[in-house]
Amino acid sequence: MYVKALCDEIELRKGYISEPIQTVYFGGGTPSLLSLENIQIIWNKLNETFDLSKCEEVTLEANPDDCSKEFLQGIKNIGINRLSIGVQSLDDSRLIFLNRRHTAQQAKEVVTTAVSLGITNISIDLIYGFPNQTIDDLLNDLNQAVALPIKHLSVYHLTYEKGTALYRLYQQGKIQQISEELSSNMNDVIMKFFDNQTIKQYEISNFAIPGYESKHNSAYWKGVKYLGLGAGAHSYDGHSRQWNVNSLSDYLAAISNGKLDFEKEEIDEVMAYNEFIMTRLRTIKGFDLSEMPTSSNQDFVQHFLTEVAKHIRSGNIVKEGSHYRLSRQGVFVSDGIIADLFVDEEMDS
């Protein structure tokens, strides 16, 4: 039922983006749970509806335990040319802690099998900052990861989100977060580790062999238009952002009636500025002042120059001419820096 609704939405949204599609990303959940037949149905519908003649990157998010040799061969035949595997850790005890169904060995075997079948553009995710994790534990994970034939690696700090089993354990005092000092040290260790690897950092949490940076994510950080399909999916047409209803039942009901159930907001100057700051400062390259979408608005420019000065003095931001980027120490406190540089709606009135 969901796949049919998704195909119906593709038909309803065919005019949203007129340009040729350059990347397709099967994500936002666990698409590897879909059968090969259903993935093929969705792909065929996309091909019929949009111009995919210039599509360079087709990514599928997958759990290692879903990736049999037959499944991997099947997605390659369909046209998937990039695999993003939710490995999370290469330590079995931490996989058990995360309630993952796969083992570290299974994750490694999925990577090598995919490569042997011709899916060579592979990304894996790792998490760090586990309770009782040490620097040596982290380095062990990283060394095992780069020993695999991967092109891309995403490294995220463990988070305790309200409503999750992990958060409940933390609230009950059954587990403890690592200290801020250790967290900072781990972040520093990660960045120094990749100084000596062929895989290089190109965004706060992302590392890749040069030329294999995620085209899909890079486009998002550059403000390129995108279309999101499915319950809760977000879209951006360059002027406004809209997002589908989260409720699966409401999503299915609307689609069955030939309608879309979504909310929409227009992108004003404040939002354009804030989103530019948020996305561009996440990248290691940073940005030039002339690239700012509101560079003609002197109030915005002056606000930026005033607020950024203290972060330059502290060494958290590096200024090279009119170019600004986070320093290595600034990466760890990037959220606070970005918040300082934001402007509020009053500046647009």
C-alpha cells in the first residue's frame, strides 16, 4: 500500500522540479526492508516521471542484516550505484548496546560483498561517545573502518533523544554520558586521525576520498532544489519549503483521494541567511562573504561581521580575506557559533 501511495505521490509531484535530477536518495527510514520488486517499481516510476538522464548518484540506505548477496546484486541491477550502510560500530558489545541485529563481522562482509559485485561507492556510518568508551576503543573502530574498501564515512556523536529507550536508560541512571572533556578529546582524535588517511574531512561529520563526497548532501548544503517523497518528507524549490504530514495514515488517506497533505513556508531573507550560515559553515571549506544570499542587505552583513569577530579572536573561525571557515577547535562548538551568527525576524521588518 505504501509503495503504491509513493508512486501516486510521484505522479502528483511531477511538476515540482523541472530540471534534470542529478541525485536520488532512498533513505529516511530503512529502505533496505523493501523487496527488490518494490524498489524496482519505485525506480521505474521515477524514471517515467522525471528526467534522470543526468543522474550521477543513486544512494540506498541499508542495514547490514538486510543485505544478502542476492539483494545487493538486485539493487545493482536496478541502478543503485551508492550504498550507505548503517554500521554504527565495529564492536559487537556496542552493537548489542544499540540493539542492532547485525554483528561487526556481518557489516564487514556486506561491504566486501557489495564491492565484489561492482557497488564500489560505499559509505558507512559510525557512532562514538558511548558510555565507558575510551580513546583506544574509538581508534580501534576507526582503524577497522578505513581498512574496509569504502569511499565515504560519516561519524556521529551518540545522542540521547527524548522518547527513546536510550534516553530512558539515561534518565533512570542506568547509563551515563561521557564527559564533555572526553567528548571534545574524541572529536579532536577523529579529525587528527583523518589527517593521515586517504579519506579526508569535508563536512563536520562526513569524510570521503576526494571525488567521492556525497553529491546528494553537498547539493543540500549548497541550497540546490530537492524533492522529498513519502510521509514526513521535506522539499525545497528555491523559494519555499514544504513537508508532508508525518502520520502514515493521514499520508495514505490524502494520497488515496488524489491529494497531498503538507505544510509550506516561504523562505524570507532571514531564513535564507540563517540557512546559508547553518549549511555552509558545516562544510570544511566554509564560504565567501559575496556568496551570502543577503549580501546586498547591509544590516545582515554588519550583523555577521560584528558577531563573527569574537569567534575569529577566539580562534574558532578562520578568516582569509573575505572567506570564513570553522577552525579545527571551532568544529566541536559549531552549534553555538552558528547560533550566534543567526539573525532574528526583527531584522527583516
